[in-house]
Amino acid sequence: MKTEPHVDRFKALDACHQQIHEHLTVLTGLLEQLEADSDSEHCRQKAKDIEAYFSETAREHHLEEERNVFPSLLLSDKPEIVQAALTLKQDHGWIEQNWLELAPMLRAIAQNEDWVDMAELKHSAEVFLNLCHDHIVLEETLIYPEAKACLAQELASRAMRMGQPTT
């Protein structure tokens, strides 16, 4: 039995959310470790890994959502779904803006540079953590279930038009 590419897409998006949660947890731990020992190789490696993940994979995740999840939801006849999709698109901008402030500090820590103001790092990281957590909650509790339901309905309609069973 062949898996539908649409189903794989949501599995990939869900898996990415899990990875984001894991990296956010590591970021939280890193902040605590930096307060105790800002000059460890372990902290530098964590900062490097977090920076690379959110600069690459997480950005691609947001682009994937904007290309393949949000467009159909923006056409919904449910105002709360349209508003949620618009909010999430706006969140992507806020997350990116905050990331552009946070990423250079993490890169500096990874490269053992000493210019990072720890209070500024902590504040930027806390804003980033809150933005990401709130964003993912809205996606996982409202938008993804709605998008999956819309996709299932679309696939069932397509199968019926083509005379295929919808099991």
C-alpha cells in the first residue's frame, strides 16, 4: 500500500514540530548553563546546533506551511480558521524578526566570542521561546486538524470523481 504524499507532508510537519520542541528545550537548558559556565565547549556546541537548526530547518518548515497548509485555509468559510491562518503567517514574521536578533548571539557563543550581553540574550531567547510555543499550540490544536480534515475531504471527493473507493 502506497502512502499518499499529502499524508507524508503532515507527518513531516508534525515531526518538525517535535524537533522544534526539542531544540527549544535545549535552548532553555543552554540559557541556564550559560549563567553557570559560559565558556564550555558543550555550551558552544549547543549554541551552534540551535543556531543551525532554526536558521535552516525551521525556516524551511515555515515556508512549507505557507506554501502547502495556509493557502486553502485562507479560503475557508470559517472566519476563525481564516483569522488563525492570518495570525500564523504574521507569527512567522515575528519569529523571523526575533530570530534575526537572537541568531548572531548564538553564533558568537558558538565561536567563543565575548561580546554577547547575557541579559539581552536571555530576553531575546525568552521572547523567541514564547513566540514559538504559542505558534505551535495554535497550529497543532486548530490549524493542522482543520487542514488534515480539508485534505481528507478533498482526497475523498477526488476519489469519488475518479470512481475509486474511499476506504
